[in-house]
Amino acid sequence: MPSRRALLRTADIAAVAVLSAFVSVALQATTPEDPPSRAAPRPPCIADPISDTAPVLCGAPR
């Protein structure tokens, strides 16, 4: 049977790994994929439901 010291060391390593994974997931959830300063500005949307070009002018793919 492993010594108490070895078990505590293993538990400490596991706790650090779990905490590290939690922080990584939390940072991914709060970090925007594209920073606002680098994002290309979207063209203004021209609301013309009859026009064929309205989706393109709104920035939506055709």
C-alpha cells in the first residue's frame, strides 16, 4: 500500500490538474473569439425586404 505522503502528493497533483482545467474552460468562455478592435466593421443594414441585395448589405452570406 502506498504511503500517506505519496497519496497526499497524488491528491495534490490531481487537485491542481482539475483546477487548471476549470480555469482554462472559464477563460475560454469569457474571452471573445475576435477582439472588437480587430473585428471588421459590419456595413449598415438597409432594410429592404424586396431587394435582392439586402442580405448582402446587411453582412449576411448569400
